[in-house]
Amino acid sequence: MGYKLAGCEVIGANDIDPEMAYHYKLNLNPRLYFLCPIGDLLTAELPDDLFNLDILDGSPPCSTFSMAGSREKAWGKEKHFREGQAKQVLSDLFFDYLSLVERLKPKIAIAENVKGMLMGNAKGYTKLIMQRFRDIGYKPQLFLVNAADCGVPQRRERVFFCALREDVDAPPLKLEMNHRWISAGEALSDVRDDLGKYQMVTASNQRHTLAGRLKPWATTQPSPTLVAQSRDELIDGAGRFASWTYRDVIRLGSFPDDYKAKTDKIGKYMIGMSVPPRMMEAVARQVVEQWIEKAR
């Protein structure tokens, strides 16, 4: 969605999850869709169009590097990312993506992941990724971007790997995100009229932690990071909890109001797992302007 907003033609997509494939095709209708592990694309016969890409974008599952996850304990271990999927070693999927970059040779490769990749032992993993980009003929750069700086009414920090193929002559990328911050209240002003009685919280799924670990945020600020798993995210003055609706989450995630989902639960999961479209649009626009349009 972010690439479409930036004026790019999205010709195809790949995911292992049938549920995500259904919703992606329902809302975005790409010409090509590959429902399979990314590793299958390394040997499959692929259309010629895929060998002439301006951008190949990949966002490998990031739960093993999230500060909210198990991190090092999950590295190198097989796990189901969702029900019905084949087991995968999630910490290896980034290198499967890089192997696909090596095969398809797009002008630009972009990959997104969590801020946790810049912390602790994960920094060594990130260095390996940067070196792998270089080994396969790319000039990589690394950026930490806050969605709120891109016009998304949500504080969500993500790492972007942006790599230019060595034979493409263009200056280093400069990502400058300086959109004014949009508060949750502003984003939802025409969606719900009771927001004024609530504050947002970041850990309210554990109700007994109200005194201590639970952190309230005013709705006059961007929302805290939306998460995939359903939880209570609002609290009123009497200590009563409530959750965002799917319509709320669409706005806070910067998705179009008519973005379709089978159920509200699935819709909230998708948006909690997604790169916010306006965030991706901001990155894509600058990549197009600085690299694609100026490439010689």
C-alpha cells in the first residue's frame, strides 16, 4: 500500500500465510502472487518481469529480534509463525531474502525490521546482513525511522536496510522524515466521540500491573506502537479498560478506511504486523527521487 501511495507499480508479492495472501489480493490485487516459503523462489521458474525490478522489498518476520519477544532464545530454532504454516527458522529468513536479491538483481533492495536489530547481540547479526549485501554486489545503508515522523499517528520505530546495486550510479541516500506529529485524537476525531475520557496504555493486557508497569499516554500524542495480538489499549478515569476497534486501528495504522478484513480480529492482527503505509510511502518516495530518478 505504501509503494502504491508513492506512485510505484507493485507487480507481485510473496507470503507463506494463506490468510495474509487472501487479504493482500483482496485489497491490492497484484498481477503476481506467490503463496509459498520465500526459499521456494530461489529455484522456481519465475516471470521475466521479476528480473527487471527497480525495487525488491522484503520484511522477514521480526519476532526473534523484537524487544518484546524471546530474542536470543529463539535464534536458530524452527517455529510456526502462524497456524497452518511450515516450520521455519525465522532468524534465517533474512538471508533467504538476500539470496533472492542475489538471484533477481533489482536496482534497489529494501528490507524493514524491528529496532531490536540494533541492540545487544543482534548487532552482530545486522553486521552479517550488511556484509552479505556487499558480497552480492550492493551498497547498503541502514536507517532508523519513526513512523510518527512520516505522518503516521503512531510511534513505531523500524529499521530500514536500503541497498543500491553497485553498477547503479547515484549518490548516497538521505532519509529525512520531518512530517508534523499527528495525535491519536486528531486521527480519530471523526471516528469516535468518546476518546476524551480515555488515556492510552502500553501494557494493559496485564490488568493487575496498573500500579507500576502500566504506562498511560494521552490521546493528544501519537499512539504507542500497535501490536498484532489483541489487548486492552485504553483506560478511563475509573480504571476501566477498553480496546481499539478495527476502524480505530485502520486510522492509527494509516491504512485507507475501506481496507477490508474477514473479521476485526484478523484486521487488527494484519495492521499490527504491518509497516504503516504512510511510513513506507515516505521511504519509497525518497528512494524514487534520490536513486531511481537520479540514477545514471
